[in-house]
Amino acid sequence: MKILLIYAMLIILGLSMVISVDWLTGTPFSQSFNFLTKIFITTTFQELVVIIIFLVLPVIQVAVKAGKKKKKHSH
């Protein structure tokens, strides 16, 4: 569970850095969030699949570890 918290904190820190740099350069706040939609509009299907896999990978790792712990305790 700590791994998911670390990933969430890294995502929040990354987004806050991008938004703060935009804010410091004078970009309006609404436009600084607009970059996310532009990123996903220009991605191909294959790139989108890779992005989704990397976003889901930490959740899968935590689920596998939890399954192994539960299996170990049941024996």
C-alpha cells in the first residue's frame, strides 16, 4: 500500500511542478491544465496502451504481493 501512496505523491508533485512553472511564466491557470488534453489527443492507440499499462502496473504489483501474503498465511 505504501507503493501506491508513493506513486500518487509523485504524480501530484509532478503535476504541481508543471503547473507552477506555467504559473510562473504567466500562463493562465485554465491553460495549464489544458496540456493534459493535448497530450492524450495526439497519442496513438499503442502509446495509450503503454501509458495505461504503466499507470496500472503499481496496482498490479500491490495486488500480487497481497495475494502472496494471503496465500502464505493460509498454509
